[in-house]
Amino acid sequence: MKDFQQKFLNLALEAKALEFGNFTLKSGRQSPYFFNAAKMLNGSNLYELAGCYEEAIKDANIQFDCIYGPAYKGIFLGSILSTVLSKNGKNYPLSFNRKEVKDHGEGGNIIGANPIGDVLIIDDVISAGTAAKESIESIKSLGANPNLMLIGLDRQEKGQGSVSARAELENKYGMRVISIINLDALIQFSAKDPEYSEHLPNLKAYRESWGA
């Protein structure tokens, strides 16, 4: 793993944002691990976390016009990334969505300026891809181009068919999906670290059952 990937993994483990055990996902699948970026708000080093996302952007050599953070995890991830980028002289319009449309005041379901041009969607994880599709369709309805997505963890799972949720998004929308780490990285990490090696068989079995 590259330095920023190892740092991201260490931050996730320290904050217990990444946990091993037995978890039921939103998709109904039983998973031997779970990633919840919200736990990084509990005293984690958010500046270093934002730096991991920034390094992933540099590593992928991507260009975009604005940032969109889906509610709820994308709200704080988009905020800390924008802060770090602006500190380095790169200012991008930032927007989020509401879960429910506001019918008073400014109205609508977008907080911030409407996305324009090429949009970078930032979020914590991709599993079956359902939430990502909702964000993409919402951005497209506003006339913008959601052609990039940056996530912390790609679970590398099947979407609605036999290919991965990531591949489904890329094929259907002609976009590029980038992740800092993925399930393969967790398997490699567990194989090398004695503290987590007991989880290796379950991770491999899950990859065999649901991986694509």
C-alpha cells in the first residue's frame, strides 16, 4: 500500500471506524467487517483524514469543477477535503443534499450552490451502489456532470448483477470511481498483521461469496 493508504487504514482502525466481526449491511448481506466513517468524528485526526483524500486525488490525477457530499457521511468528508484543498490555494464550490426536500426558506434539497460542470462526489464507502446512484441521478437532474467519485473504502462487491457495484456505476454513467483502499487491501493487511490474522478466513470467504 502507498503511504496515504496505510495512513487511512491506521486512522480507521484507531477510531474504530473499521471493525471486524459480524455485521448486517443495508443490503441485507452478512459481513465480517464494517466501515463507518462517522466514528472518525470522535476525536480522530480529521486533518490527516482529509489529507488521505487529497493524496488520493493527486495519485489519480483527476480534475473537477466542484465537490458534492451526499448526506450524511459525505457532508463532513466534503467539508474537511474542501478545507485542505483551499488551504493549498484550490477553492471549489461545495454542496450537499438534504434527505428531505425543504419547503420553506431557500427550499429544495441542496445546501450550497447547485453542482456545476464536472462534479467530484465524495463519500466513505461503496457496497451495492444504491446510494451512489441516487446522488448521480440528483446531480444529473441539475444539469451537472457527475463523472468522478472518490470513496474511502471500496467493498468490491457485486452490484445488481455479476459485476462489481463500482463497475456498474462506471459502465452505466461513464464515470470514474476511485477508492483509497478496498477489500483486497484489507485481506492483504490481515494476512500480514498477527493482530488481525484471525479475520483472514472470513474476509476471504466473503470475497468469494460477494466479490466481483
